[in-house]
Amino acid sequence: MRRLGNTRRGGRASRPVVTAVACAAALAALTLPAAGAPGQGRPGPERGSTGPASPEQERGRTGSASPRWAPRDTGAPQVRFRGLAAVDRRTAWLAGTGGTVLRTTDGGASWRDVSPPGAAGLEFRDVTAFDARRAVVLAIGAGEASRVYRTDDGGTTWTESFRNTDPRAFYDCLAFFDGRHGLALGDPVDGRFRVLSTADGGRSWSLLPTAGMPPARDGEAGFAASGQCLVTAGPRDAWLATGGRPHARVLHSADRGLTWSAADTPVPAGDPARGVFALAFRDRAHGVAVGGDYRAGQPSPRSAAVTADGGRTWRPATTPPPGYRSGAAWLPYSRTEALAVGPTGTDLTTDGGHTWRTIGTGSYDTVACAPDRSCWAAGEQGRVARLER
């Protein structure tokens, strides 16, 4: 489902590569008080701005001992960042509107604009960073607006490694299994989702055959909302999330995208604005899905689901987040903890996704954690924060 406001976007499980979804290790030893009692070519959640949150909003109602987001000034209030890669507590990459890519190597105290030349008209929605120098970014949109760039020198220079030439195609998000192998997800063309594959770290891409892809349902597509509509775990497993009509599904591949199986989720869909927006897996079996209705003011019941069998079956969260959530990050050094973020707040689960509690009400679109136990979040009005506890 292409554009959330201006498009859609995916999460990843723990692996050597740091992506917007999977390396989430922070909070592994965190002790908290008990929990309190778009369709193809469719825009995504570019809702009205909520403005900066106060420290009280960032903390929510859980008290000063709870984790909270500590904002970092990017100096780019005009940019909405839906792409985020956390390398460690000092280094992170951001990708956003207006062809903007920023990088910090000092914990967010300063940010360097490393945007690719000539990209001002593009919408970057996903970024995977291998370290402080090597990164891959995805621009979304119809036809040639969907592109992939790679840098090996911290953004000083970029190489365009893919440009979509099919006007019917629209790419939403990307994910890597390791430093060489990765996938990029595109909305259905001729009735099936499109998947690109790379075996050289994003320097070149090839379109995978669609024979092993189940037919897409009428109106079904992915959301380019947080870079977490496509995620991986381990060397070969990948999952993609859908929405639109008639049901929100999760598709799973155990062979790096060659063949896929599909499963319905309990997250409501039936509308171009509703479905699963983000996935996070801590291993090949255990995952969470979050989403809802991205339109402001619309209810999002059953906004989260869990699986313990690799996505073959999904169960609704007993206590889901109270509203739409666009991003998720599993804490891979914990068997039970994960974060979910959205325009109306941040939620934490400490029981593997069955129940969620709100720990802050600030607006964020995506979340990512790094192996050194640092977590970052990003969103509208150039908002970026690092988790403190």
C-alpha cells in the first residue's frame, strides 16, 4: 500500500546487520511496574503534525522510573523520518521526506546531512545500515520514484543500484539477512507481490520469479510506514505484512523469497487504510504484528497479534496497544519484551506481545534497537529520540 501520507514501509530480527527492525536489545534487563489496569498506490499515514511532546508526554503515566524517550535535535523540522537504522548508541541513520538522509556518530548530539545528490524529489522510507560507513536506502513511489542507493563511505558518495522502470510497480521496504543477502518488497503487479533480491549487499538487484508467490487478494498491498512491512530472522526466513482488502495477512518465506505461504491475521483490514503495518521477529518462530487504521481519530481495535509458529497462525493480543501503531522492535536478548510506536504513543510488552502498556504519548513512526542495548525512534517534524531508563 503505497504511500502513507505519501506511502508505506518494515522490521527485522536480530542479526549482524543493523536494520530498522530487528536488532532490538535494549531494555533486556529492564524492570517495570505491573501493567496498568494503504491498497496499491495508496498514501499512508501522513497525518497532521502533533508537535513536540513534553517530558511528561514522553514518559506517559508510568512514573519517572519508567523508560522514556530523550529527544535529539536533528535540525530538520520539515522532514518526516520513517526510515531508521540503529547501529549503536552513538551511530544511527535516518531516511525521510524530501530525499533526506541524516547520520549521527555522537549519539544524536549532531547530525550530518548525507543525502544522495539529486534526491530532493524522492521519498526515502527505509534504510539498512551495516555500520557507520555502509548503508542502503530505499525510495518509494510509482515507477521510477522507487529506487535503491548504497554508500560505502558514510554518505559522502552514493551509487544508485536500482531504479524501477515498470510504471505499475511500487516498492515499500527492504530487509537484509546478513551483510550480503537482502530483499525489497513491491506491491502486487499482475496479481502477485514483487520481490527484489540482492546477494552483494545491495550493490545490484534482481527480480525474483513470482511462481512461488500466492496470489494477492483484491486491494491487498503493503504499507511504507516504518520500513517494517518486510522483516527477516536468521539466514533464510522472511515475512511480509499486508493490508487493504479483505483481510490483513502475513506471508512467510523460508528460502530467501523464492516461495511463500500466507496466513490471515486477526488485525482488522477491509479498507485501504487498515491492516498490519509492522512486523518484528525475535527468532524463526516468535513474532509480533502491529497496525490498525492510520487515519487520525479512527479506532484501531485488535491492533496487535502474536505468533509462536513462524507466522503459520496468529492470535490477537489480549491487551493490544490503544491505537494505531506503525513500528515495532523486538528486544532480541529478551524472550518477552518488544516495543511498538505510532503517532499517539509508545507501548511496551513484557510477555511476548500478549499484553501491551503505554509508556509514552509522543508521536513516532518507527523504532529500532541495537546490540549494545540502545533504542532509537523517529517520526514527524524531524523528531528523533533515544531511549533512556
